[in-house]
Amino acid sequence: MSPELFIRRPVMTTLVMLGIVFFGIMAFRLLPVNDLPNVDFPTILVTANLPGASPETMASAVATPLERQFSTIAGVDSMTSTSALGITQITIQFSLDRNIDAAAQDVQAAIAKAMALLPPEMPTPPTYRKVNPADQPILYMALTSPTLPLYTVDEYAETLVAQSISMVSGVAQVQVLGAQKYAVRIHLDPNALASRGIGIDEVRKAIAQGNVNLPTGTLYGPHQALTVQASGQLTDATAYRPLIVTYRNGVPVRLGELGQVIDSVQTDKAAAWYDGERAVVLAIQRQPGTNTIEVVNAIRKLLPSLKEQMPPSVSFGILWDRSISIRESVRDVEFTLMLTVCLVVLVIFLFLRNVSATIIPSLAVPMSIIGTFAAMYLLGYTVDILSLMALTLSVGFVVDDAIVMLENIVRHMEAGEARFEAALNGAKEIGFTILSMTLSLAAVFIPVLFM
């Protein structure tokens, strides 16, 4: 576009500048703020379980056959496996141009081929699910109580806190870690079983029969009918202890005589602590494309109302807040960007020694940056470390163009031309040169697109 139109119509030029600033500011307020750009990495996590197997056995007997099959899938960039007691997890990352759904089908086919090589003792075939490394939890919270049992705290975490937070705009999922769901544990005494000639199957059968809800019946009268309701569920250890397992010599053998029956939790293999106390941890994930800082602020704003709905002894604690590092990183890059602009304007003034000439680049640089925010919003970009670093780098481009244009116009003024004519002639002479110079500088970064 010829600069003559903007030189001859200063009012229109001013309005265009104000419009760019207005839309840029509005777009900046709407742009999501994250630490990294939103990139959908095609990644699949495969999980295989073999209870009781050592990590070495899981690595050699489970992970190795699976990895051999996965290595034949097209488009695999990297593959890592982690083996622990009874479990193996294999993370497969594909190239960015690989369709994740097609990759999932290939993974499923590879698992089917590897089944013949896996231990037959595996209770279930390996499972897989799509994951995105960029969608890590943005907030970890801990719930503790010095007086209440942990399974009671877990009930508050799942029924109240997790459900309330999941309704916050921008929250995708709330996971409860270190969950301590209430359960009754029965520790059988082998000597007590052997002395009475009772097998574990008899105990299991008696427990199953004691937890069955069966229709009790209906009482019919001349004018009304009453349905008899009886709960067949045993709810705590006290109800389990008098359960009759079998009879020996006409005497009932109760469950409490065969071992210890205690109130406990479903699993005691996973636990979490916060400030030295057992805790229930909530991992909160955001929806793709949402503003991490706004989501965390909305969650923190909700916490006081949740606190009022729980017993006073239950307290919240923030284990890790991803938005803190994002705020600090973005704030640091923003400071660098503003410092760059200020230093550029200062250097121009020191060399030109002309206030009016300094005002031109001092307006061009902020306007270019602010206008870029509108383009970023339309293209679906985010305000992150990479985009802010790119803006910082682009300051040099804008300053180069402004100085070259300004120097050529000043040269015409020194030759005796009026300001209007000097601006018109100088812009016409140097316009194409500035365009080619900018494109050549931008071409240097084209290889980055193919990395």
C-alpha cells in the first residue's frame, strides 16, 4: 500500500492508529495467558498391570514385548517406559502431523499382536488412552483435618469440593489423589481357620451372602398393603463381626472369631501428606485454550464459600500453583519488552537529538506491538513466553524501519523541501526498500517453522 494516502489524510491516519490501539487493547484482555503455546501433541499412554511382579519382571516380560510392537508403528517420535511394582507405563509420542485417532488404532493393533508374548497371568490386557503433555494440572490442593478420619475428609473432597470446582468455567477435570474411601478390612487368622476347618472360600461366600439386598415381601390387609423393607448391607466393622460364617457342631462360627475386622480404607498403598499431616489431594486440569490465570483466580475465589460448608477442622492448602510461575515468567518478559522499547527510544534521542524525530519511532513501536495482539487473537494464539519473546525480537524490526524512513525524510528536509513534500518524496523512495528489508529479516526465521 502506498504511504501517500496516509500522508495526505492525517485525520484518517490518526483514526486508523486509534482503531489499531483500541482493538489491540481489547484483544489483549481476551487473549489466553499460558506458559507455552497450545499445541496438541499426539501422545498415547499405555498401561499394563501384573500384580505382584517386580519392576525387573515388568520391564523384561511386559514392557519389552510391547515396545517391540510399538516401534513398528509409523510416525513414532519417542517412546519411554516406566516399570514399578506390578505396573508398567509406556508413553508414545508421535510426530505433530500424525493423526491421534489413527495412531490410537495402530497402538490397539500392536497391543493385540503383543498379547501372545505377554505373561498369561495378567488379569487384564494392557490399556491405552490419549494424553497431552501440555494439559498438566494447573493447581494441586490438599485437604487435611487433625480430628476427622481421612475417609471422611475424602468424602468432603469428592462430593463437595471436586464437584463444585468442576463447575467453574474453564475447569476440565478434577482428580482426587491419595483418595481414602471408607472400607472394612478383614484380617483372617490362619490358625483360627485351620482349627475350625474353614476355608477362605467359605468366608468369602458368607460375606457375599451377608451383603445381598433381597425382596422381603408385602403384608396385605383388608384396606391397605405394606411393603417390608430390610437392608441387607453391612456398613461398618461392628456389623461384620457377628456375621455367621458356618456352623461347627451346631455352634455358629462368627466372622469376628476368625480374625480382625476393622474400619479402614479401600487402599492403603497410596498416601499424601501436607505439612506433616495425612491429606487428600485434588489435581485440577483446565480446558484447552482457556486462560490459566483466570481459571486459578476463579477457583481461589470459590474456596472461602466451600470452607463455610465444611467442618471447621477441615483446612485447605495449596501444594502447587502453576499460575504463579506463569505470572512471573510473563511479567519478566513483559518487563523486558517495555525496557527494550524505552532503551530504543532513548538511543534514538541520544543520536538524533531531535524530539519530534524521536516521537515517531516511540509511537510506531508500541502501536505495532499493540496491533499485533489483535492479529494474535484472530489467529487463536496465546500470550505466552514464546509469543512475548517474538514481540521483543520484532521491536528491532520496527525500529529499523522507522529509522530508515525517518532518515530519508530528514535528508529531503535538509535539502530544502517542505515537511509535507519531504515526507511524501522520502516515503515513496524508501517504501519498497523497507518492505524488502523487513521480508529478508523475517525470512531468516522461516526454518523455525520446520523444526
